[in-house]
Amino acid sequence: MSDHLQKYAHMPLKQLQNRVWRTYEGGALIDRWKKTTPETDGSMPEEWIMSAVTARGNNRPEDEGLSLIETEEGTIPLKQLINSDLELYLGKPLAEKFGTTGVLIKMLDSKERLTVQVHPDKEYARTVFNSEFGKTESWYVLNTREIDGEKSVVYMGFKKHVTRAEWKTHFENQNIQGMLDCLHKIEVKPGDAFMIYGGVPHAIGAGCFLMEVQEPTDYTMRVEKTTPNGLTIGPELIHQGVGEEKMLECFHYDNYTLDEALEAWKITPEVLEHSDEFTLRTLFNTKHTNCFGLSELLLNGSHTIKGSSSFYVAVIYSGVGTMVCNGKKYTYSQGDEIFISAAISELTFKSDEASKILLCYPPN
């Protein structure tokens, strides 16, 4: 146990920027959110937030994806801080059950459509990857942009006519349009929210800037061997080393009408608390999953958050202000990503400018 690292559990911790390489292009709207110029689309289209997970990819840096915290002693990986005292940083329930954060948060901006893919549910992850975490995830759309005149869409769920045999044939023939035609295509706008459970086929379309809160793995099974932009995807990124037949078993072959798909996966935010100074809304909670939670604090004044038995993460989507924690003041501004440990009993946000703060929570 590193006693000198325990002091950081009693203050809000800001993460350094943590961009991650992916097989698709994007990222300009992350630059805009971070107020970075020029706003550039490239091969680092995701920002991983409060991550104790390394990204999967051949010939990439060994620690890519791990979050770093700037402290008075220098830059320290969040994972090292947490491991110095699991119970202090994570809270006793998480420390005892998982020994890690149990959640991964991303900001994702797509200039091109992502490949059609699926993530494992818990059973598949346990039996195939020996992992206690699958990769159920959620999408909260923050902004959109038209790419080549096309509006932003997402794809999810098999249509009524789709069979496992048809899907396998499209995969073997690399009939990309055939695969897309098997999925429901849904136009999206800022404020839309979706649950993507393990086993559900999906793809994020071009022009989507969203927050993705998910289980803490990078297991992705892809059925396209070439990205829409022409990048060849190697076997490891197609089937994660388990082979194509086993990869196809990751999909749930349930069928849905469009209305059924929206009923199953599109989420309507609910107001938890409201005053003249703030509105607190829940997006994803235990009604949808016990894997993570997401709330949104709209602040024009002050609001105090009482600690619970676990840590949480505050992502400043917009606004400027201060945080009062253990008698000390800390500033926040647009683009900040802040880890608040389980040791902090309460924290007060005070806005100098109207603020939108996304509050991300670990497994319940």
C-alpha cells in the first residue's frame, strides 16, 4: 500500500487528455469540446475517461487507453492511485467485488460509419474470454454533424426477416450492404440515448458525437474486414482471437420491428431533482442495467452531491465554475474529466457560467 498516494483520494482529480487509436476516423468534435485548434479528424477519434483498461490493437503502445492524473508529485496513472488503496478510492463494495472501477467512459466522434459489430454479454465473456465483464454499453448523443450531406444515424438490432444463416452468408461474402440492410437504421439528434446490450448488433454512423458508458473491456467482434474508409482489419480485430465461427456465436439472433427496437433500447431521461439553480436528470440507471449509471446535471447556481459507497466521474460538457471539497476550492471548465473518489463525502459544484455536467457511475 502506498500511503503517500492516499491523500489524493480526498480531492477531485482531473485527468490528462487520453486520445485512443481506432480503426475509424473522427475526433474533430472532441477537439471542439476540448477547445483545441485546429479541429482535426484523424485516427484518434475517441477520448477514454478514467480508464484502468488498455486498448486492444496490434502494434499500439502498451499502455494506450490508461488514464493519467496530474499531481503535485508528477503524472501518475489512475490505476496506480486506485491500487494504492482500493477501498479508499473505489468504495468497499466495488473494491471487494471487482478490485477495479467496473466501468469505462468514452467520448466518441465519428467522421465515418463504424464497422458493423457486436460485443459479448456476460455469459459469452465469462466462457470465451474468462472475463467477469462483457461489454454492454450506452450511447448519449451530444452533438451531430452532416457528413457528405448525410444526416447522423445509428444501426442496431436485427430486423424481423433476419436469420443466423443469412447473417453468416452476408459475412462470408462480405456483403456489407446486405449486413446493413439487416439492421434498423435510426436517425439521431442531440439528447437521444440508447442502451446497447451485449449480443445486440450495431454500428454508429458518420457524424455522431456521443458519450459511451460501458463495461470495462475492449472486446469487439467485427463482421466487416475492411472499414468504410478502406482500412483492412486484421483477424485479431475481427474475432479477438477466437475464430470466425465462435465470433458469430456472440450475436443474439433475436428479431425486432423498428418500434420494438426503439422500445427495447431508446431511453427517455427522467428528472430526479429540480430547483431554480439546477436540474438533475437520470439517463441510464438500474431500470436499464446494473453495469453502470449516467446522470446529467444542468447547473445555473450551486448543487451539492452527497457521496455514496462508490466513486463517480464528472465530465464537464460545458460551462465554468468551482468545486468545493473538504473546505478547499477547485476550478472546473469545459472539457475537464474529474474523478471523485469514494472517500469524498460531499462535493459542491458552483457555476460561473451555465454548466452541463455528465455524472458517470460504476456498477450498482
